[in-house]
Amino acid sequence: MEKNAKNIEILRSFRRNMGAELTQEMIEYIFEGNRSELEPSSVLRKKIDYVKENINRFMVLNWVKFIAVTGSYAAGTNKKKDDIDLFIVVKNDRMWLYRGLMAINPFLRGRFRRKSSRDLKDTFCLNLISEERGLTFESDIFNFHELYFMRPVYNSTYMNTILIKNAWVRNFGGYFNQTVSDVSDNIRGRSMVFRIIETIAFLSQLLFMVVTKHKPDIKRLLANNRKGRIEFFDEGFKENVLEYK
């Protein structure tokens, strides 16, 4: 209990640094095993419903394992015209292929956030795309917060699999149910053919970003590619909120 009390204060300070509160309901949900879903705000509920209305547009064959709303809406720090951050899990050796297909998907044209866009309302940002092999995250308060506040919109039971793959959350006091069947599914099914195609997709998109002067962080892209992840959230934002007081 003493450890939980200390970590509750750490999380409270972290959220305060983001401009948000830590409610008693959140404490019970995260630290005390009250697995009743946190009641979303009316704004968040509308965004969740909006994503669910468009969920089929994000499906590619049987590649997608999980989709959740993350970022400002999930954390409760959003502004009225924020975009909708999405965390998407796909099968191994599919993430760059998946991203490429989303970029050319005619049903999502005009719905993705662009750097030059001023009107971000109801646009989607693929904040984080991860393969199953990339679901073990670094143990810090930022990732702890993201894991517990994300709002599943597709295959919600898979969230427990993600928490179990990040067993370090227990050291912070996080609670989850360990009854799950597909925890070790992060290595199986790696096809050499898909690995080759995936490498081509990655290099092609990296070249496109360079040619079109998107100023990609090549070092970060390469490091995350090895981990099985594509991260598009601002690294500077993570560093800023980690400096909680």
C-alpha cells in the first residue's frame, strides 16, 4: 500500500504536468483492480463512436490485432479541435506495408492529419503502429500512463495481452488479469517473404519522406523499426511530460 501511495503521487504529478487530474475512479481502476471501464467524457465518447464508425476503413485482411484511441482525448487533456491519435497493432512484418496501404486508402483520403493542416478536428493520426513483436515498451511513467489510459475501439480483450507483455507495470502497482491465451504470439509466423516485402516498404517510405522534405528522424525510425514499431508522436513531448514535478 505504501508503494502504491508513492506511485499514485508520481502519477498525479505526471498528469498535473499534462494539465489533467487523477481522479479516485482512475486510482481504483489502475491500482486496485476495479476493472469496470472508466466512464469516458461526452467528448471522448463521441470520438470513440466516430472511430468505430470508420473502423472497417482500417482493416486490411486479417492483419490488424488491436486499435485504441490514445493521446490527448484518452488522457482527458484534449482541445476541441485536436486530432484523434490511434495506436494500432498488426501482425509481424506488416507495419510499413500497413502504413503504406493506409496512406493510399481512398476511403481515408482527407481524414489523416497533415503537418500543414490547420483544421485537425476529426482527423486521424497513426500515432503508434506496432507489430506483435514490438509490444514490450520501456518502463517509464509515460508508457505506463499510455498503457492504462488508452481506449480500445477494436478487439478490446487484446489490451490485457499488451499489459502482460509489459509485466513491469506491476512494479508500479498496476493491476491486470493474467488469464490470457496468446501472450507468446510475438515470434510465430515471421515469413521471409513478408520480411523482404516489409523491408522494401520501409525503405521506399523513408526515401519518400526524405525526397518530400518531411525531415524524418532517421535514427529514431531505424531504431524503432528494429523493435517492431513506428512512432509518430513528438519525442520532445514525451521528454517534456516526463519532467514531472
